[in-house]
Amino acid sequence: MYSNIKNYIKLTFEKALFNSKKRIAKFILFFFAVIESIIFPIPVDPLLAFMVLAEKKKFFNLTIICTLGSVFGGMIGWLIGNYFGNDIQNFFILIPWITEDMFLKVLSAHNEHGNLIVFLGAFTPLPFKIICVSSGIFGIELINFTIMAFIGRGLRFFIISILVKNYGEQAIKFVNERLFLITTLIGVIIILMFYF
């Protein structure tokens, strides 16, 4: 069943890329950005990168669409966590790509870093979907969550779009191989700056 879902996702991504100059592609980008922030296992970054490659002149619009979709999905995740509280953890750990250990680590990070963890989850490879839900569980104010998520997601997606706009396919290879490492390093630097 999981392989069928992956195949469907792949076909939908390909459809979005094939129709990247049509309005439907923007809706697909927005849709995947939303669900990736709630439950979806595959990052939206590659879809954004390939769509920017196909329409470099619209890189800014595509970045905004992706950012707004991701933050909107994050807000839904926050509402789920806020409404269902700790009970939602039992549901999330039934999902194949989310483990209980992953969830507990994020909850621990909330205790240590507070609102900063939302930015780090939005910007780095930390599981943003779990950050969103756990932010609701912890009762982080929605306005604070939204601001931090917008800054983190916007910065991440803008970096991807600028790289692809200026360096094309080389940038896509770089994004696939190095972006997670770089965003993690920047995230660590931000934590060090914040505390020292």
C-alpha cells in the first residue's frame, strides 16, 4: 500500500512539472506544501526546485506560493495538536514514517528552545510536521508559531529558488545533496548565537 502511495505521489509530481506553466501546477505546489506540513513524508523542496527551473522568471511567486502553503499546513498541524493534545501522539506514531522516538525528541526540544524550535523546524531538516503538532500541544501562541514558521520556511524556500534560478540543474543537484547539511549547520549557529 505504501509503495502505491509513493507511485501516486511521483505521478502527481510529474504532472505538476509537465504542466508547470499552467495554473494547475501552482495549485499542486500549494497543495503538497500544505500536506507536507501536516503528515506528508516527502519534502516539497524538489517540486519547488523543478518548477522554478521550468519558470525562472516566476521564482518569487512560486516561492511565496510554497511558503504560504507550508505555513497554512503548519497552522492546521498546530490546531490539531492544540485541540487533541497529547492524545494525537498515539495517532502519529502509527504512521510508518513517524516514530515515537522522533516525537519525543521534538517535545524535548520544545522544552529546551521554546519558540526557536519552530524556526529551526521550518528551516532545517527537523520534522516540521511534528514541530507543528507539538507546538499546538505545548500551547505556543499561534501568532508566534506563524511568524517563526513563515520566516523559517520562507528563508529555506527562497534559498532554494535563488540557487535554482541562478545555477539551474547544478543547483538542483546541490539542493538534493547538500541543502539539509547547510541548513542544519546554519540552525546550529543560530542556536549558539541565541544562547551565547
